[in-house]
Amino acid sequence: MKLAFLELCGFRGYSKLTRIDFADAFTVIDGRNGTGKSTIFDAIEFALTGTLSKYDDAKADGETVADYLWWKGEGPSPVDRYVEVGFRLDDRLVSVRRGQFDEPKADALVTLTECLCDTRIAPASPLKRLCESAIIRDEHITSLSLDLKETERYALLRNALGANDADAWIARGAQLVSLAKRRTGLAQQDVTAANSEVAAAGKRLDATRATLVADATVAESVERLRGFANTGVPPDEIGGPVRARMAAISAEIEAFQTLSASWATAESERSRIPSLTRALDGANLEKSAAAAALQTLLATPDTDAATFLTSDAQDLVSLIRLGRNLGLREGHCPLCMKGQSHEEFEQGLQNAEGVARRLNEAAVRAAEREQERQVATRRLDTASRSVETAEAARTAAARLVDSFDRQREAQGVAPDATLVEVKDRVDKLRQSLTNAQKDLRILDTLKFNVELERSQRADADARNRVTRAQEKYGRALNTEAAAQALHDAARRAASETLDLRLERVLPLMSELYRRLRPHPYWTDIEYSIRGDVRRFLKLQVGDELNPQFLFSSGQRRATGLAFLLSVNLSLAWSQWRTILLDDPVQHVDDFRTVHLAELAAQLVAEGRQIVCAVEDAALADLLCRRLPVRRLGEAKRVTVGPDADGAVALLVDRAVAPVVSSSLVGRTEHSATG
């Protein structure tokens, strides 16, 4: 299966519809930097996988390469946005198309995968693995070969060569190990729990043995408890009446404690009742006197007359002042126009002033009576409040004393009993309760013989469970060890199987290394695989020297090319006969470029298809001269660059003519016949 064509529109830097038809043997693509050479390889990978692996999920400012897959430049928008790649096998053509909003049809991908891969031995995600091995990019030549860690280098080869059923066995082994570890953990938990039960059973057994009491002591306790509960029931039935009696005594003690707490307060209030009664009587007398005084004052005229009298006096004084200021007017009074002498007018003013003084004195007496009524009213209010306060205090004291007396009577305490007598009674009740509790605990030892047997059986059962749990834990450990051994064996067998497959890859890498001749002194490269379960692939030259740190950038690139080409050529599951080289000669001198051209020519001669992109047009010419062309149409030379509108397009697309290999044969034959 070889690459037939690539058609892209609106993808990356290609705004116009562009189609490249690839030759069966090789196609050399040249163009300056930024003219879209690498985009051709990106488009092939994107059409097959839907991603561009070279960006490795890079992100910047919240953006990814997915935001830049399609045309974003200035100018007219593309008429469409899609990528389509086609493959041919003899006369059969298979293609897959992927657009900006259209995913390829599932059956088309399945058909293409079956054509490009041997699905029986292909690894997971075979199209992605194919692109990783078939597309050899300039920026990844060393990072995917010499610069890899030894474990990653081995994993790269392992993934490229394809999976076998060992992966399934390894997964099953890992699952068995996980299950075995879980079972071991559960068994260990059982052992821990069983040991805890043994410890608890031992403590219960020791406690039971420590509480055993002599029979005589038990009999004495039973008699005391019968007297305490006032019952003659058998020992095994006495617990209920005793506990009921203990509850009653506890309630009685609590009641006595409440009574004792309120004793002093009640007696104090009792002693205050006579004085409170006298205070109430005095308050009632004061209230009666205040009410009588107020009634007497209320019998006098209305207090508003004082206001009127004061007002009349003020008006009269004002009139007198006005008359005196005006004086007689032509022998007449200026106020009443009555004819008067000066002496009569002055005598009249003096008489009016006397009337004003009498009116003022009456107002003062009225105001004094009003003040006396207010004082009497306040006295009555104060006396009423004093009566209410005295009555409330006497009622509260009487209520508290009455409540205390009822409580004391309910507890059977005589009225003449003292607080000391009540406390003595409480102490006796407490002592009887304590004695009953002790006797009850002793009585409980009757059950301890049965409890002792039960504790002994529980201890024996717990020890048996420990034994069984330990046996189960031992079996779980053995199972875990066996599962781990099986898992390691599966991984080891997979590694050994892969080593057998690597025996043809790594010698091929050594052969390609000798063909490319990266270093003039170290003409051979060696490899070594180490590790039992975790595998390491080491590359070395000379006396175990690491070329990663020894070679120049051009030498490392040539060595990396040998490694990646050997990986591609060794894919037993790949049916894709195309190798895509994206500018593989960066930092490689002309001498090694010729070696690469010779190696590519050998690959083309063996039926491989080469698609190689380079920047230098002269280098493209060299490759076209070096690569074998047997017939017209078998090889092509393509140049990409900006067209008249500034858009990326195919500037040159021509077939490479075959080299004439028999130009002298005819003349020789003619001479011989001649």
C-alpha cells in the first residue's frame, strides 16, 4: 500500500484547493521555509488520526494546536476546509476525508486500517503508530532516538513492532496480582480483628474470675437485700424488687435534697411575714389618709379661676399704666372721657391699683390650693403603690412558706423538725442505697459461674478464629506471591518474545548506520538490552561510549535517522510501504547527504515509496539524480511556494525522467554486426 494523493483546502497555510499526486517510487518536494512543506506531512497525519502528534498537547494562553488547524490568514476565506488522502494498492484506491466539522466515515477508517495494517498483530491505535514510524520529522529525529531514555527507547521499539497476546496476559497477571493483594489485605484485617477478639475475650475472662465471691458472703447479701426490698422472693428473682426499691430511695433522696435546699429561704420568709403584715397595714392607713385629704381639697372651687384672676389683674394694671401715661385731656379721663379734676383722676387710678392688688392675692391663693391638690394626689398614688408592693411581698412570702410546708408534709417531716434531722435522714438513705448496691453486685456473682463458662468458650472460639485467620492469611500471601510470579513471568516472556523480534531490527539499524556513516572513526554502532522485568535499550559506540554525548548535532541526526528508518523497515504488521522524510538533512553535511540519497535509492529499489521534503533546490536535484527512475511517471519533483496572490500553491509539479541506461548498446551491437 502506497500513498496516492493528498488534497487539502483551508488547512493550516493552504487557503486554496491544492492537490498533490505522489509518484509510485519517490516524490521530492522543495521550497523555502514557511512555504508549507511540513504542512503536507501534517495533513497526511491529520487525515489518518485527527491530531498532530508533534505538538504533544502543547497549550498557550488557553489555546492548543486544534485552534490553528484551519486557515486563519487574511484575504478571501477558503471555499471549503478539509483534508483528503488516498492510498493505492495495484488498481485499488482507498481514501479518507476529514473536514473542519466532518469526521470520516467509520467504515472508511476500518477499511483503510485493514489495508494499511495486519490487524491480527497490530498494536493499539495502529494508524497513530504508523504515522509515528512512517513520518520522520526534522525536529524529532534525535528526540525520538538518541535523546530518549533507555526505557523509553525500548518502549518505542516495543510499541512500533506491534503487540501480541502477551499484553493481554500481562494485563491478566496484573489483575490477578491486584485481586491477590486485595485478598491478602482482607485476610490481614481478619487476623487483626481475631487478635482483638482474643484480647477482649481474655480481659472478660480475667474480669469474671476476679469478681467471684464466697457462697457465705452471697447468702448474707441475699438476706440483707430481702430486708431492704421487704420481699421474700428467691435469690434469682430478687433483682427486680431491689432495683425498684433503690429507684424509690433515689427519688426520696432527691426530694429531701430539694427540701433542704429551700429550707433556709422558707424559714426566712416565714419570719418576715409579721413585719410584712404590719407594713401592709401602715400602707393602708396612709392610703386612707391621703384619700381623705384629697377629697377635702377637691371640694374647693375650680383651679381655673386663678388663671382668670391673674389675667384680669394684669389687664387692669396695663389700663392704669396707660391712663397715667396719657394723663387728663382737657379735664376729662382719657379712658372714660368723664370730666374730672386732677385729684379725682389720681384718686381713681389709686383705687384701680388697689383692685388689681386684691385680684392678684386671690390668684395666689387659688394657685396654692391647686398645688395642695397635686401634692395630695401624688401622696395618694405613692400610698397606693406602697400598698400594692407590701401586699405582693406578703403574698409571695406566704405562697413560698405554704409550698414549703406542703412539701415537708409530703415527705413526712414534722413541723418542728430541724434541718439537721432532715440531713441525717438523707445520709441514712444514702448509706442504705450504697449497701444495697454492694449487696446487689455480690448477688450478681451467682451468675458469674455461667458467665465464666461463657467467657472461657468465647476465649477458645476467638483463639480458633485467630488460627483460621492466620492460615487464611498465609494462603493469601502464597497466592499473592504466585500471582506476582505469574505477572513477572508474563512480562519476562513478553520481553523475551520482543527480544527475538528485535534481533532483526537492531542489526538492521547497525547496517543503516554503516550506510549513513555518521562518524569517520566509529563506523559501527552496538546495542545492548538489559533488565528482567523493566527493560532498557542502550546504544553505544567504541568502548561502551554514549553517542548522545559524543557526537555532533549532524552526527547525532544521522544516527537518529538510522534508528528511525530501522524501526519503520521492521514493522511486521505494517502494509504501508511509504517513508515520509520531512527535511531530514538539516545540520547534515553534504557528504552524509549523499549517503542518505544512496540509502533512499536502495529503499526505492526494494519497492519502498519515498516522499522527501527539503529546503534547498540543489539538494532536491541531487536526490532526483541519485534515486532510481526506471520509467516515466515513477518519480516526481514538486516545488511549493506563494503564487501570484500570495497563497501557498504548487509552483512546479513535473515528472522526473528516467536515466538512460542503454544508450550505447545499439552502437555496440551495430559495430559488432558491422
